[in-house]
Amino acid sequence: MRRSAFEKLLGQLNALTRGQLAVVARAALSIGAGEQAVEAIEAARAPLLACPRCQCRELHRNGHANGLQRFRCRACRRTCNSLTGTPLARLRRKASWLDYCASMLEPSATVRRSAREVGVQRNTSFPWRHRFLAWIQHDRQLPLGGIVEADEMVALESEKGARQLSRPARRCREQTRHIERANVRAGGARPHRPHLRRRHRQGAAHRPATAQPTGTRVVG
């Protein structure tokens, strides 16, 4: 927007009512939240960025679409962005993503509660929740360096949401205990899954053990 048009727009704000100013303020905050989410996504994906079709890492910038920087692959000439091929691809309302992720961190968060806090329908909240959980499995941070401490953590395996269970359904707590005790007496054990946790001695967050390639080259 030209400076003269911007100054004219600012002058028109004085003619707005208090309710109209509140609507304008909410719209401005929503745009700012969307840009903040885009910046966080592109910063996190920059070290791992590659063409999702041919895995070529030679990319050059090719404009913007839906607020995201688009890239063109020098090998196959196809375009992509930071979300192409990820669970968050084609997901709308980026301005609400960070607030929704924050609501998911609460232990008592449910699909309906997160929908009320963010201001979306529960039919929208349900696929969002599964896509963000799938993103956790899809995204991998860079490996740690220097002095790293590692340990194995064993936790009960959860099959929540699975249509086919590898164990009898747990109808109630007492029945669950009875089944687990019978399994132990028969020589079995409770289903556990080991997780390898690594932490940098300087206090960096836990990282997964899977290493990822680095060295993406992005040219202007």
C-alpha cells in the first residue's frame, strides 16, 4: 500500500464506532498471529527443506502463496512450500494454529474444549488434533552435538484411537487389572514400549535419536 493511501486509511479510523474499532483490532491481531505461525513453520523446516517429489535439495524461491514462501525444484521443476508433503499441508486458518497447539498441551484438553478456546467447530478441531499429532511423528529435529546424555524410558503402550486392538478391550479398571494379572501369571508381561531420550548437558530439549540430513541450499 502506498503511503498516501495508508495515511488516508488511518484518517478514516476516527469515523469508526467502538464496536467497529474492536473488529478492526481483532482482524489485525489475527493477521499477526498467522504471520507468526508462518515464520515459526518456515524457521523449523528450513534445515530439512527438500523437494517432496525427487528429494532434491537444490531449490530457488518462486513467490508466495497462502502466506508461505514457495520454492521451485531445479531438478524436476515442480513447486513446493514448507508444508508440502506434511500433515499440515492445505490446512487453513493458520492464525489459530499456535493457540490450538497451546491448548493441546493442557492435560485436560479435549477436542471440544480446544475448539471452544480457539473459536472453531468441533468438526474442525478433531482433524486438527490428529494432524498436529501426526506432525510430531513427521517432524524430526536435528541431532544433538557435544556432550549428550541418553537414557531409555519404558512406558505402557497406548492404542487409543486404534480400530483393531492387539489386546482385549479394557472395559473398566478392575477388569483391566484382572487381565493384566492373568497375563503375568501366564508368563507374559504388560505391553511396554521403550523410548530413547537424549538431552544436551547444557539443557537443550529432548531430541529423537533419528538423524536427518542437513545442508539444504536455497538460492535467491
